[in-house]
Amino acid sequence: MMLKNFLFDLDGTLLPMDLKPFIELYLQAFCKRFADPMQLDPQKLVQGIWDGAVAMGKTRGILESAQPLLRQGSAHARKRL
């Protein structure tokens, strides 16, 4: 049988998923890929991601989602992203 479609459940809406270990592993891999090459403090990078996610949730459609995320991330990294 030939497969025609693939279904990805990245946020646990279709299958049960424990988000805490997933997010911890994801952020660890993200920092390994970006924090070291950009000479950023991994803890500040992760905090910037979390602060940006909170800021995105507060925009209520006023700003594009990327704007508050980048603003918060840049503030924590002390570099313009």
C-alpha cells in the first residue's frame, strides 16, 4: 500500500503528550543549535523565548505575533535578532 499522507501531532491534540519533557528537550536542542554559535547565554535565550511567548499571547491581534517574540528575545539576548 502506498502512503499518500503523513499526519504530525506536534502539540498533543490528537494523542496524549506530556509537554514538560518535550519542551525541555526541545529548548535544550534549540540552545545547543543557536546559543553557542551566537555566543548567547542559554538561560537568557530560554527566558527570552518564554517571555516572548507570554507577550505574543497578550497582543490580541494588535501586533503580528513575531514582533513581541523578537522584541522580548532580543532584550534577553542583548543582541538584535
